[in-house]
Amino acid sequence: MNLKQQMAKDVFSVFMNPNEFAEVHTVTTYDKTKGNIARQLKMIIEAFTLDGRPLQYAEGVSVHNVVVHIEERILGFTPRVDQDFGLDGVWYRVTGVSNDTGIVKIVLQANGKRS
């Protein structure tokens, strides 16, 4: 086994392992015939915040940026840019997607008014 093969194996056995880095979160997707479908899936989430609060985007508006790393075979599809994507009860807009070695990286963004 070469280094590249070993690294790909480690992604699934270590990186996406819920006992190591991955956590279970709720993903909600929409199906034309079934409506909203919520599933509990293991993934890694990077949330970009400042002291636990969303970053300020414009006067009085904040932006919530999240990057999700999830196994393609578990998610079952590859989202497209501008698609709605529900994560833990919050709806985001997909702003970027890439797939590297079977792990889908999904960049999500949601705007919200500051209270």
C-alpha cells in the first residue's frame, strides 16, 4: 500500500470516525415527492465564528459560514451550488462543493439579522 492509499484509508477510519473527530448531526434535504427528509449522519463541521457568534456581514446583518465534511456514500448525493441544505434545524445555502477521495466538502452560508 502506498502513502496515498494509506491516507485515503485513514480518512475513513480516523477522520470520519465518531470516536475520533466526526460527530452526528441532522441533515435535512427536500424531495419533491416526500417533502423534507431529516437524517442523522456522521460528519465534521467547521463553523467560522468570532467568540462563538457569527461574523458581521453588513450593518446589522451577520453571516453564518459552515463547512461540512461528510462521506459521499453516507450522504447519498452531491449537493449543487445554490441548493438549500438543512443542518441541525437551520437552513443554509450551498456556496461551494468539492469531492476529494470520497469525502464531500460542502460550504454553507446563512444570513441573519442581529438581535
